[in-house]
Amino acid sequence: MARFASHVAALCLMVAFPRLQAGCPAGEGYPSANVSTCVLCGAGTWSGEGSAECTRCPPGTWSSVTGAVDAGTCVRCPRGTWSSQMGSPTQDSCQGCSPGRWGGADGLAGDSQCTACSPGTWAAEHGATSDEVCTACAPGKWSSQVGSSSAAHCIDCAPGTWNDESGASALQSCKPCGAGTWSAEWGASSKSTCTGCEVGTYQPAVGQANQSVCMRCAPGKYGPMMGAATCASCPSGTWNTDFAKTECTICPQGRWMHSLGSLRGEGCMPCAGSGDCLPDSSARITIEFVNFPYADVDTVQMEKVQVALAEEIASACSIDNQSVVDLQGKSSSVSVSTDGTVSAFVTEVKKFTANELAARLHTRAFRGKLVNSTLAVLGTVKRHFGAGAISLRPEEFLPVTLTSTTTSVVSSTSSSITAFLSTGSSSPSPSGFSLLGMSSVSLSRNETGGSQHHDEPLQATDRKDFEFVELSGTATPAASLAALLVCSGLVMHRI
């Protein structure tokens, strides 16, 4: 009897726990923790052989199959969509990427996994699949926002600024209008919207938004061209007592003044020993170009510009082209510095006085010819490029010469190149000179040791030795030139 009871107990244990060891067949699982009966796995889930529960498809996937036996039945959401739902039974759970984003891969599990359009772009499309949907902000606008969904997020450049590039992503992309100009336009897409201050006025700041910033030129100064950042001082031989003048008054015949920025005509003094105020039949002419594209001009073009400007000067002064020389004495040419300053001498002037020459050169027509001749050579149009201040100063022409000096004192040795600027008068040395274009320079070396002195000639025929040397003066030419030479390891003497 006891043996029978033990068999019955063992049989009961096998019946009560039939699945604890074997689990459910593939595609089935327990519906809950309290129910041990295997049921078919629903859509969006699956189970392998012996599993006790159905595994849900991960986010970014879905499955409509019931009784699925592996994860391969979980289908990824297509590109441009995403789903955060686990065990999704239908593709309806896959939502499109929001505007401003795009999905380049399938199976995305959230909208944040959709790639955002970069700053400077936007997209209004829902469910985009590539960055081609991202549209660049138009010129004149910018946006630093990531994932913009509308063109309204592109911000206009403020008045006084402009931007000609699409897809700008920062406020700094809006470039300020230059000094001497202003613009009241929002979202300007071109530098051409920057309007120059009228002739006779100026303004020195950048990024200005209205015309009220343009100030009148003061007495003793004048504004010969639009878009000026500063007013020019009345050149020698002229004066001005009024505001907002575009030209200065020339001294009467037989009289001249050498100072700049004169306010009254009383400074015009009789020319001693010369009724034409040209005692040496020569004069120095200086022309200040504004926005001259020096860095963009090659050597051949520069030589053509120099010849063209010399021809215009000769024509205005009614002299032969050969009578216009640059600062080194090259005929039918002018010197041009990196800042656009043109310097030349007119020689052998016989027909006209200094006053008459000034009257011919200080005109808008002459400035226009200078600009047109330059642009004809360069083959380009430069907005706000023009000829500004023009001055004429009676002066004897003496070309620049160069020597090399080496001095030895006790145990120290110093080497310097000495630039001799011969002026032949008490007036300041030339405001600048350029070695650009020189193909041969004659130098001499002075050896000093103790009480003995030796001269050794040198020759430098390679133009490259000097083609980057460019010196220019300012309001005090001699002092400025000397400072420039010292900074370059050079010494200046005047003889």
C-alpha cells in the first residue's frame, strides 16, 4: 500500500509541473507570470524554442506576424520615419521625421535620431529622407538654429550690413558697409546697397544705417568724390573757407602758398623770381586713388596703368608724354604705391603757370579720365573706386639714387642701405617712392675701418631683389619715410 502511494505522488508532480523544464514551443509563450499555459505569440512579438515568454520587437521595428519564431520577422521602419514603440504590430507606428529633420537610415527609434538640418538651412517637409530637403537661407539672411522648419527662422541682415552668400549660419556673415557709405535696407544681399556719402561729405565708420551719419567737410578741406571716409586737406596753392566744398579755391595768378589745409586766401603770397610760380619748370603731382586694386594687378597690367596715367597727365598739362616721369626718372610713367597713391613729375613746363596747371588738374573731368583709363587697362568695374585728392607742388625733379654702406667700429659691424633723396630745396622730401619696376640698380659699398675709407662698387641686376620694396610717406613725408626705412633696417640721408 505504501509503495502504491509513492508512485501516485510522483505522477502528480509530473502532471503539476509539465512545462518548468521544457518551456514553450517556438512561437509560443506564457501570456502572464501567473498563467503557465503556452499560447501563440501575438503580432509584434516572437519566441524561440523553449522560451517561456514572447519577446517584443524593439523600437524602430514592427511585425504583423503571429506565432513568429525569431526576430527576423521584426521589420525596420523605412527611411524618413521612426518609432519609439516596443512590440509594434503595424507599420502605422512609424512616424515621419519632423520638419527640419531627415532620416537617412531605416529603423530609427526616435525623432531625435533623425538628422537635423544644419545652421543656415531649413526644411518644411515631413518625413524627408536626405539632406537635399534642407534649403539654404537666401542671401541677405542668416540662421544659427539647428533643425529649422521654416524660412521664417532665417534672420535679415541689419541695415548697414549685407551678405551675398546663401546658407549663412552666423551674424558675422553680414558684412558691414565700408566707411564713407551707409544702407537703410534690411536683408541686403549685395554690397551695391551701400550708398556712398555725397561729395563734400564724409563718414569714417563702418556699418552705418542711414545718411544722417555723413558729415560736412570742414573749412580747409574738401570732398571731391562720393563715399569718402575722410575729407582731403586743400592742397598747396589752394584754400577754402566753407563747409561741404567739393573743390578748393586756387590762388590767383602769380601767387602761391605751400601749406596744406589753408582756410583763407590771404596765405597766397607772390611767387619770388618767377611769375609762373614754376621756378624749375617742373612740379610734383600726387593723385590719391580710393579702393585701387593693387593686390590684383600683375606687373604687365601695372606698367600699362602707369603709362595710361602718364598720358592723361600729359594731356591735361598740354606737354609731351616724355615730360611726365616717375620718381626714378622713367619717362612716360608714374609711380604707384600699394595704397593707390600715384606720384609723378611734370617737367619742361613752358606754356602754363602753376595756377593754370592746378586749374586743369583739380577738376571732376580729369578725375573721371584717370578712373576710366585705369579701368580700361584692368578690364573691370570697381564700385567706389575713384580718384580722390589731387595736388600739384612746384618742385625741381631729381631722381632717387641708392647706395649701400657698411661701417665697422672697433669690434662691432653694422650694415645698412642708405637711400639718398635729393630734393635740391628746403621743402620736405618726396612723400614716397617705389622701387617696383626697377630692373637694374647701381650700389656702392663704403668700408670704414679706423681712419681708412674704401669704396667698393656693387651691382644688383635681379629685379626680384627690390620688387617688394614699397615706401610711402604721410603728412610729414621726410619723417615718415625715415621711420619706414629704419623699420626695414635702412638709413635715410638727404643731400
